[in-house]
Amino acid sequence: MGIEHHYLDQRSASDERPDRNLALELVRVTEWAALAAARWVGRGEKELADGAAVDAMRLVLDTVRMDGVVVIGEGEKDEAPMLYNGEQIGDGSQPSVDIAVDPLEGTTLTARGMPSALSVIALSNRGSMFDPGPCVYMEKLAGGPELVDLLDLDRSIGDTLQGVAQRRGVGVGDVMVVILDRPRHEERIEAVREAGARVRLIADGDVSAALLAVDPDSPVDLLWGVGGTPEGVISAAAIKCLGGQLVGRLWPRDDDERRAALDAGYDLERQLTVDDLIRSDDCFFSATGVTDGDVLQGVRYQGAAGASTESLVMRSRSGTVRRVHARHDRAKLRTIAGELLG
């Protein structure tokens, strides 16, 4: 069965193109989610932090002029009261779009007051966003535009690192790979180190790590490892805006998940590119920092009345990348959203 099976809407992605820059409207969505989550930074309550981000994101999404369907959300309807997979979002007017959300990437990071928590949303034409189905995890390899032809999950990491070093004009010892700090990655970490390259371990944050891997000003050259499939789709939207490549392969966690994926027609050997994960040349991405990180500054408070946010806002059609620094009047926001935004 072809890959076309795994999209919620089968119309051509070019049948209906958004004609306005929705990213500039989506930044309000991630700003509110970040402001809500930030009230829970360092308080040890990751579920409450995530719930606050979800509530705030949903509140603003309902005001956006679009007919949206959540393809990548907080889970199935019986698991998530809001922003669940298949949920209708927006005011119902055109354009018709697919939506991927991660209201709080880094719930544990937020609860512990650690770096690099983000609020993230991506959007593309209806029928263009890959539906991961039962596969929660994906093997990923990502890098910048000059490394696209080197990214192959079937190639040994040693050969890939040699190629990256040659392309960069540096020694392998200067190459940095960002990897999630998980037991499943012990062999990968050792393989990178045996090849002579360096490893940067992160506690959480697939999307943030992917952004680092394609940023020419970042010390990171590659992202490698197994992370969330939803985060892979969101990362693909960002990379389509920034340039670079992410290749991914679905990674079932057990035999039951493998069987479910095969029964649903998924090809578990296929390497998916950003163009497979987002089948549109017009996608939008917005991320707002919750805690300080390499990509974005977190929410900062100016006394009892003010707050500031930093966001990354992008559109693939134009290739425009904006950093938005915003100041917020918390007292006025409370008149709109109550105590949700502190």
C-alpha cells in the first residue's frame, strides 16, 4: 500500500492553498500556551503545566479564521479532552488545513525548571500532513541543507560522520551529534564516540533538537536517534521553512504495535523525508519559549504586571523566518483569560 494511504484527507495538497500568512496568527497561539505553562515552571507538576498550555492554546485557536483538523494532537478523543486527534479547530471558514500541536514540548523540563521547553504548532494544507497511526516513535536523522545527501538511516553512522566532517572541512572530532538521553540510545551514543565525534545529550525536546541540527549558527551538526513520531512531523514543518532535511523511519515499540502498523498498511522499512511528512510547499510553524534554551528565550516576568516572550515564526512558501519579541500586560490578559495566564 502506498504512502498516500496515511493522510486524513486524500485531496491533492495543491487543490487549496492558504493565501494569507497564518503563521502571524499562530504566534498568538503559542504565546498564550507558553505564558500559561510558564506559571508552572519548577513546580513539579508536569500534568498541570501541560493542561494549562492545552487550555490556553485551544482558547486562541478557536479565534483563528480557518477550518482546521488536528492530525497530530494530545492523543485520541477518549484520552484528551481537547486538541485530540481528529478535532475540528478554528471558526470553520477557509482555508482548510491540517494542524499539528505540541502545547508543551518538555513537560518534565517545565516541571523541573530545566532548559528548552517550548510551545509549538504547525499547520499545512488539508490532506498534506502525515498521520503516524499507531506508531508513536520514529528513528530520525536530521541535518542542515549542505548535508541532505548524507542523511541515510541505512548508512553506518561512522560513514555519515566522516562525510559530515569532509563537507564541513573539519575533523570528525569537531562534529557534534545531539541525542536524547535514553537507555535505548546507549549503543548509538557509543557508536558516535567510537567514530571520534562528540555527543550532546538532551533530557527532552525532539523539536528543539531538530531546530538545532539545521541551524547554521548552532554547534550541533546532526540529530540522531529514536523520538516521537508526532514531533517528527512537527519538525518536518519547521525544516521545510528553514531548509535542511529530516529522514525518519517508523519504529514500533513492540510486536503488537508492529502488527497494528502493518495491518494499517504502513511500510516500516521506508525512509520518510520532510516532503513525505508534510506534502505541501506552504506550511506554517510557530514556537514560543517556555524556559530558556538554545533556540528561544523562555517567558520572562517584569514584576507583577508584565511578561515577555520570544517566538520563532516561519512560512515555507516565502522562506521567511521571524523572531518575535513580545511584551504582555498580564493584568489585561487576566481580564480575557482569568488566572490561566497568571
